[in-house]
Amino acid sequence: MPIHEKSLIDPDRLLSAEKLVIDGIDVSGHWNTTILPRTVPDYDPEFQKKIRALPGGENVHRCWQCGSCTNACTMYAINTDFNPRYWIYCTNLGLTSEIVKDKDIIWQCVSCNKCTNICPKDVRPEGVMKALAHWLEEEGHTTRSNPTLFDEEFTRQCLERGRIEDSEVMFNFFKKTGEDAIELMKKGWLGVFIARMNNLPLLREKRILPFIARLPIVGPLKMGWAMLFKPRTRSWGRTGEVLRAYVDEQKRKAQAHG
């Protein structure tokens, strides 16, 4: 069914006269508003299947457009352009151009799950928002988000060695996101984190003995050793191969389903 929420209508398609009298009745202002029609000439009939193949989007087809998700949405209360109901509507109709048009808004979902808790059809709108954001990344409509880049590095190490090395995850993530790790250590939050981890405030206060007593020694030594000799789960070779094969298989199934 069509959606006529005013926030979804382009301003140039709303026509109204400041002063208008018809048959002696004053209908000035919004009483005479006319909405110009708009036609979307292209749609993707397979789009719903693509979103259902992504984690979180499995139940998007269940939606009956009651509007409970948008009514409960934390972000909608702040910005009426954030409209889960409309994006689910567009997904089921295959109106990909409407999704792309709002590419800079969809990712703002805060995962409060109010929409999912109130949904009477178990659509799980929060998951649909994540699936749409993921689709936008995969199709190149948006840049890959920092969480995606972090997940890729984390997953790479798990598949290769069966475990992660914290420093390697952190520095490779900074490299992918273009962050200057050295500068962050000098002036940014990373430097503050390291200082607190090593109790440097005690040293600045000239409390030498408490500083020495609480000085972490084993932890930094282990981290330094792990940076030189990458940790690896024992007998991971065959297990890693099986796990990588499974991940590749799931990706092929998702692509085939989409």
C-alpha cells in the first residue's frame, strides 16, 4: 500500500497556495496542499531475496506495514527521516533506488531493539537495518564501515591461526582505516589508554614506589613476544582448512540465494 507520510515526500512535490478561496470557502495554507505524483520506473524483483539472504534480514517478507517499528524507533524520535517501516516497504517492493537515496541515514540505527520487541510479526526490523547497511557496503554505495574492517581483520586471524594477536588486530585495523597509530599514542586516546594501563599518572605524581609496585611487566612482555612470534592454536592447520571451506560455502549459498 502507498505511504503518504509527509516526511517522505520531496518538498518540491508539495504544492499549496498561501491564499485560496473555493466556492466561498477559505482553504488557504495546508488545506489546499496537492501532492504531485512520482513514478519509480525501475525496481529489482529479487531484492527482497537478497536482503533475506543476509544476517538479520530473514523475516523482512513478514511485514504488514503496521508502523509499530517506526513509532517505537529511538532514531525516528530524533530525526523523522529515519523510517524503518518505509525502508522495509521499499525492500519488499524492490525499490533499491529509494534505499540508496537514504544510504547516509540507514547506518545510524543504534540497535536499541525497541522495534524488534514491539513488532507483531517478528520481522526483526533492527536486523533488517543491519542487512540493508551491509548490502549498501557490498554494492559499493557506501564505504565499508569501521566495524566491517575490524571484523575482517579479526576473522582473518582466526581463520589463519585459530586465535588473534591483540596488537596485530589493532594496528592492522588502524592501517585499514587510515589512522596514524603513532600519533594516537602521542596525542590521542591510545596514548591515554597506554598511560593508564602502565600507571603513568603515579609516576607523574612522583609516587615512585606505588608505580613500581603496580608496574605491569608480564603483560607487555607477552604482547611483545606475540608481535614477533604470532600465536597459533595447536594443530590448527586442518581445522583452519575445514573452517575456511565452510565459510566459503556459506558465502556461495548466500550469493546463489541472492
